[in-house]
Amino acid sequence: MQEQGTRVKVEEVSCGSGDPITVLRFSGDITSASQTAVLGNYQGLGTTTRKILLDFSKVEYLNSSGIALVIQMMIAASKQGQVIQTFGLTPHFQKVFTMVGITKYTKLHPDEKSACAAFG
């Protein structure tokens, strides 16, 4: 299997509350080679970003090194007082994210609409 690389599209959406919410839309593979894509895009958001949605719906492969990068990003966001909601994970990765403790930093949602609603 050839690695697809990680692509990240950064968008701003409004989820009804009027407050801007930044969305990181991941696609392809998330592995150890994804550090710049995952952490670089997160760090590029700046400290004024308060609400972040993570969209994993187009991720094709995610290994333990990729999960470690996601955890690093979530720890950094928590230290900055940022709130993260996550959606688009397969049932398998919902279970994995729960087992490794990612749910300490984010809630997992089935779709973008419910993730947006969780910001209140």
C-alpha cells in the first residue's frame, strides 16, 4: 500500500452561534510523516482561535504515530484554552480514540452538524 500523504484544508464556518469556528479537514493518511501537516497547520491557526473542529471523514489510514500527533495537537490546544470537537471517525477509530484517552481533550461526534452544536 502506497502512503497517500496528509492533506489539510483549513476553513472557517459559522455553526449558528455566529462565532467563527475553524475546521481542520484532514484527508489521506496520518502517520509519522504527517507532523508538518497536523502540527504545522494547527500552529498556524494562532492563539486567537478558540473553537476548532477536526474532520476525519476523508482520512483513509491512521496509525499509532499519527494518533500521537493528534494527541500532541490536542494537548497544545488544551493548554491554550481552545475547545476541540471531532467528527468523521470510523467506528473502529472512535473506539481507538476512546481507548487511548483522546476523549479527555475532545468529544467524538458522528457528523459536522452535531459537532458544531456541541459548541453551544
